Amino acid sequence: MSDLSCEYGSMKYYAYCALGGILSCGTTHTSIVPLDLVKCRLQVDRAKYKNLIRGFSVTIAEDGVRGLGRGWAPTAIGYSLQGMGKFGFYEVFKHFYNGCLSEEKAYLWRTGVYLAASASAEFFADILLCPMEAIKVRLQTLPGWGTTLREGVPKMIRDEGMFGFYKGIVPLWGRQIPYTMMKFACFERTVEAIYKYVVPKPRDQCTKGEQLVVTFGAGYIGESYSNP
């Protein structure tokens, strides 16, 4: 078990954070691909798909049950990369910004540090996500464009060039950066509040299980700031 421990700010620590991001973002987004597919099609053609139930029915009728999984590969790859960047870079930038301040100011301005670090992390995380997101959306919403990642990549390069992978980067930043800022800042301050008002002992005196419960609860509250 001691081999799994690491020092805060070490490369091993950042690697663990990045791995956590891969698991938390990649698996969750991939697991809801059918729902995401219908959501995207509703946004593109409301007249055809009408509502969620109708969207599932039309998709199954046209593409079969397997059609609900269209876009799973770019989703898994893209959001794993985004999660790696989001959680890994967040800790890197938080450590960096805290190092630019005195200990007193780092504490007093900690919410600002959380906001700045999360915005910086998401900026780079979305650069990792955008190419796969571009392919995913086209696979799911453009009839005849393609059905797999293997078809989508060369078609994108042939039709739109390398720039085509990043056409949506600005709106992606506009959607994701504010959301991530609120999520991480809310998570950090919720952890503080739970240890201050709910848990009757300091964090360093809590068991691993107790710390896990606190972290899970704070994460649930922080995640309540859902994607726009």
C-alpha cells in the first residue's frame, strides 16, 4: 500500500490525478453515448425526433439497437484525454499559482486560485478533446457521413483539412471553461465546509474511508453544476 502513496506536487501525484480524470470522464461519457446521441439529434432536427422517447424509437428503427452506440469510440478517446488534462493540469496549475503567492495570500485568495487553475486546465483539456468531439458530432448527426471513427478521421482530413478538427474549439471553451471553474471551486469549498461543520475532527485524523465519503459528497455537490 505504501507504494501507492505519493507526495503532493510530485510527478506521481499528477499522474494519479490524470489517471483519475481518465477513469471518471472517459467511462462516464462513454456509458451514456445512447442518451448523448439522441440529445444531439434532437438539437439538430427537432421536427424529426420530437422528444427523447421518439428520438430513441426513430434511431432504433433506422439504425437498429447498435445504432445507439454510434460515436462511442471518439467519445471514449476524447473524454479520456479531456479528463486527463482537466484533472491533471488542474493540480499542476493550482500548485503553480499557489507558488506565485505568499502562504497567507494563497489561503485568502484560494477561491481565485481554484477558479484560475480550473480555467487554465480546461483550456488545454479542450484542445485534447476537440478533434474527437468534432468527429463524434458528425457521426451522430450527419446522415451518410460515416459510422465509425476509422471512417471519420480520413474523411474529416479530406473534406475539411486539419482545421476541421478545431472548428468548434471556441464554443467548446465557452461551454466547458465556466462549467469547470464552478465545479472545481464548488468542490474545494464544499470539502472545506464539510470538514469544518460536519466532520468532528481534522482531516489528517480521518480514516481513508471517512475522507473518501467526504470527497464523494463534495464531488456530487460540485458536479450539480451540470454542463450547459
